[in-house]
Amino acid sequence: MSAVRVAAPAAQVGDPVVNIAIFGAFVLVTLVIVFRASRNNRSAADYYAAGRSFTGPQNGTAIAGDYLSAASFLGICGAIAIYGYDGFLYSIGFLVAWLVALLLVAELLRNTGRFTMADVLSFRLRQRPVRMAAALSTLAVVFFYLLAQMAGAGGLVALLLGIEGTAGQAVVIAVVGALMIMYVLVGGMKGTTWVQIIKAVLLIAGAGVMTVWVLARHGFDLSALLQAAIDTAGEGGESLVEPGRQYGLSGLTQLNFLSLALALVLGTAGLPHVLMRFYTVPSAQEARRSVVWAIWLIGIFYLFTLVLGYGAGALVGPEVILGSPGGVNSAAPLLAYELGGVLLLGVISAVAFATILAVVAGLTITAAASFAHDIYASVIKRGEVAPDGEVRVARITVVAIGALAIVGGIFANGQNVAFLVALAFAVAASANLPTILYSLFWRRFNTSGALWSMYGGLVSCVVLIVFSPVVSGKVDPATGESLSMIRDASVDFSWFPLENPGIVSIPLAFLLGIVGTLLSKETGDPARFAEMEVRSLTGAGAEKATAH
């Protein structure tokens, strides 16, 4: 199927005044909630972990809100509408990844740490070098994840307001970044968590309504829906329900799929902003309850994406989706407009906008906590810092991260957000996951192995992304336009052929952890490992966990 890239007329995507009014109402309500929540932010524990005051169901809903990002709603729906079966692999990968995270690391990390992933990694290793490495890898993961959310925001609002130029979309991304900074500066983790809870409820409810509506239009017959998507796609539409439309054309695309799958399945267990959510509950029992709630909510939502994606393909059509402002990320809003007109479009788009705001707020506070708690307080000040001083540095970091996210989001605008999130997953799985697993389960593991694994995984992953077709050299054969982050089609410095580096960088990081450990003469402290093992499995002493 050739991608038709003619801009959709603004009349096709509803009334900008209605859209702005619904957006404004949501922002106003959530800002009031954030300001009310911020009144109780008196300590570092309040700012980073919401005073550990949330119940299991509340935290589980917030975890779902954190995990169901713009990639889940905008990117996956678009990927299914355009690529069918291959697009649904994103949903499968994200859901399986969550189960891996739960089984291997979630509760163990919660029992061992206080505020950040580095608390766990430095528990039985040398604190300063490990904290520095963990903080840098956290900042890298957050940066790539923020690219995806900002790209989603630019495409979504461009669609709703009929903004077709890159300059106008850049302004939209800057406004989203400014709102994000305000949420996190004022509300901390408590305000951010309430925004995520509200957003999760709205997103799942909105997706559920649209799912029932799409099925009703096709007699509640999934086969009829799939056939309608095939018919709308025209020539070659049968491939929508078969493997290979995106990842089966050659050996290289199949290797791309394997690399993507590896990054998706292993990445969640290393995502710092998801793992940090487990520090907001008062006990290990509540952590387990939050896990159960999160599994149900996330699983139900990903089933909805199957119907929404094929529904967009059937009722809107791939060519209209690709030709609209926002491109592939416009599938869900365009489907909402097709189903319920201006009002449903405004509501669903406000929910998608809420999704972006909530996730970027969670990402930003994670980055701020990592820098202020791990680098500033523990490495630079060697633990000699007042809690209010640490929180002040965290707030300064929020502004810096927000500015960086705005600039990066402008460059990433137009890319499929589900794909961009997969890059963040690759960085997380390469830089964080091997060290987390080795720290929790390998008695012989030492500081040298941790540094080899984290820096090796991080550097190899980022370098391969920079020199991949994602950044330069990918051209649309039909139009000659650049599909890479660098818009100039004549610029091409890519030499790594795969679009996701996970298949190389993740095994390399695991291997480097082993090599670094075995080459080092450091033996580690058996007593500290035993203490960590007991604490991680039982939760004993979790509230007083500190790095030594």
C-alpha cells in the first residue's frame, strides 16, 4: 500500500474551539487537584514517594496510568490500523513485558529501596560509582521516553487544531512541556499520582466506549470488523490479518522484529518511572495488591486496542490516517470523530492529552529524583544534605529536563510514538535490567560488573540508535521524504541497519556484567547479599532501607 501524504482538511477533525475548551477544562481540573495535593509536600519522602500514602488499588490504577502512555493509545492504534497483525505485536509485547517485570523485579525492588532504582543497586555495591551510573542510565531512559510523549502531543494537537507546519507543532510541544513542568514543580509525586489515576480511569473508560461502539457498527462480529478493514485498505488489504505486513518483507525486517520484541519484553523491568511507583505504597502487601489491579487494567486496555486499531482501519482508512496532520498517531482521534463527531473527538483527544501530561509528569519526577537523590545528595554531597535542599535541586532538575524534552520532542515530531517508546525500552533493558537481576540474584556480582554492564549497555544502545535509520537515512520510497528524525533526506550517516538495537545491546550488557565481575578481584560482601536477599523476599526493614 502506498502512503498518501496529503494533509486532511481541518473540517475533517472537528471544531478547534470545542477541542480547546475540553482541553482547557481538563487542565484546569487537574491543576486544582495538583495544587491541593501539594499542600502536604513537606519532605523528600512526600515529594518523591507521596509519603507512601496510596492504597494498593489506587497505586495499581496509577501504575496503569503510568504504563498506558501515548504509545499505547495513539501509537498502537495507528500501528494496527496501518500494519494490522504486526501492529498488534506492540500490544502483546507491552503486556508480556509487564508480566516479566512483576515476576522478576517489582516487589523485590520495592522491598529493598527507598526512592529510586539506584537505592537497590547500591545496597551491596560501592555506593558512589553505582549511583552515578544508575542515575545516568535513568536520565537516558527518561529522555527517550519523553521524546515519544512529546511527539504524540505535537501530532495530536496539530490534528485537532489543524496545524500543519512544523513551526506550529513546535509551539504545541513547548506548551505541553511548560504544563508538565508546572505539574511536577507544584505537585510532586502525590499530585502526579492523582493525575495518573484520573487519566487511567478516563482512558480505559473512553477506550471501552469506543470499542463497544466500533463492534456495534459491525454487528458485534469481530470477523466482520476485520473484513471491513481489509476492504477499506484496498489492494493488498488481506495482509492486515496476516504476519509480515511490516516485519516480514526480508531477513532484515524479521531481524528488526526480533530486536523490537526483545526490547519490549525485557524493557519494562528496567523502566525507572514504573519501578518507582512501588515506593508510594506503605507495605509489601499493598504493593502486591497494586500489581493485581495493574495487570487487570492494562490487560483489558490492550484488548481494546485490537478493536480500535482495526476499527480505525475500517472506518477511517489507512490513507486518510497517514495523510492527516499527526500521521499514524491520528488513528484513534480520527476514529472518535467518525463515531461520535465533534464532541467524542474532543473528549477522546482530551483523554489522550491527559495521557501524555500524566506520563511526562511521572517521567520527569523520576528523572528529578534520580539526579537530586542519587547524584547530588549521595555522590556530590556524600549524604550530607538537608531534605529541603535535595527537593530544591529536584525542582531545578525538573525545569532542565522539561527544556531538554521540548527540544528533543520537536526533532522527534512525526515519528510513531509506539516505536519511539520501544527505543526507551531498549535503553532500559540494556542499561538497567542486567544489573538489577545480577544484584538481586547473583551472590558473586560486584561493583566492577555493575559498571561494565550499565555503561556498556547504555553506550552501546545509544550509539547504535544514533547511527541507525531512526536518526538518518530512512527515506519513503514513494515520496522521497525523510522518515528519520533528521528531516533532510540527503543526510545519511547510518551504518547500523536495524531500527531497534535491543538484539545487540541487551545480550552485550548481560555479557559485560559477567566479564566485569569475573575480571575484578573484588569479592563483595556475603553478609550484605544475605541481608539484601532476606529484605527483598520478605520486606523486613523495607521502610528503613538505606544504601551503604
